[in-house]
Amino acid sequence: MERVAMDEAYWSAVRTMRLRIAGFLDSLDPAEWDAPSLCQGWRVRDVAGHLALVPMITTWDLISAAPRARFSLHRINTVLAIRQGAGHPREIVAKIREHAGDRRTAKVLDTRNSLFDAIVHSQDIAMPLGRDFPVPVEYSREGLRRVWAMGWPFNARRNLDRLTLRATDTDWTVGAGPEVAGPSLSLLLLLTGRTAAVVDTLHGSGVAALKV
């Protein structure tokens, strides 16, 4: 029962994030949809397209895009995001809303990544636009737990375990060494490679060791 309750809480958080992102996207003007995101080479619309696609994507979608992407999973992700992001903003937002409660993704992917994926991409959209998109601390903490444990593609533990990472807004501390402290959301973006976007929100003797 405890595992079931945790799963329900997790998927409730995923649905909440997706619906909030859809509402946020509704507030953007056409120029903002075509603005660069924090994801290198992705516009805001491409990030939105990715978020719409995650709960719908199949393994066959990944396989069919592989030749064009030269069989790189990173490039496959980009090809599919740009393809989905080419749609009209209303259609993209409608898909995010329609599938907000879905609990699936391609079999070769992992639904345990759904929450942090939505959290991080919400910031990929909002931060370059100078917009604020708050995330509940408990969501960010769960994202930190997952990314620290998962290894590839971020390899956060391998890259950062020489430092002590400490959230200042929740009970989460990992690593050993000089401290890097800050809000859980900032640490989640750090773990997923968005260092330059959040370094000014972090403090401690370990900040100087971060690669921006």
C-alpha cells in the first residue's frame, strides 16, 4: 500500500506539472515560442514539443528517427522534439493537456524520469524568457533523488560527488568535499547540466570548482 501511495503521489505531481506548464505556455506570445531555450539548439516550441511527446512516444518512434539522427539518442531526442515543436502552439498545448495524466512512455525510456523531466524543462522555457515558474520543493527534492541515483545521461554522482551538495529549502545533502548550497530547484538544474543558469543562486566554498 505504501508503494501504491507513493506512485499515486508521484503521478499526481507529474500531472500537476504538465498542466501548469500548459497554462504557462498559453501565456506566451509568438515571439517567445520561437525564442531560444536553455536546451542548446532547442527553441521554446521544441521544448514544448518534447513535453507533449514524452507520454505519447513509442519505441518505434525512436527507431524510425534513428537513421536521420545518426543513431545518437541525444540527436534522436532533438529530431523528435523539433518535429513535434513545429506544430501550432495551440495544438502542442492541447496535447500536453490531453496526456497530462498518462503514465507511460516508450519502453526503452523510464517513467521514473517523468517528473524531473517536466520540472527541468519548465525552467528551460521560463528562465531565458525572464519568467518565473515556481516548483514545489517536494517535487524538486524527488527530482534530485532520481537524478543523483540514475547515472547516464547526466552522471551527476560521478561528476559532482567530490563536492557536498546541500539544499537550503529541504532535507537533501549528498557528496563529500567543499560545499555547494542553494535551493533544491537550482541544485536540480545543476545536476542536469544547467550550471551557467543557476551558478549565481548557489553559494559555498565548492562553487568555484563548478564548470560553467
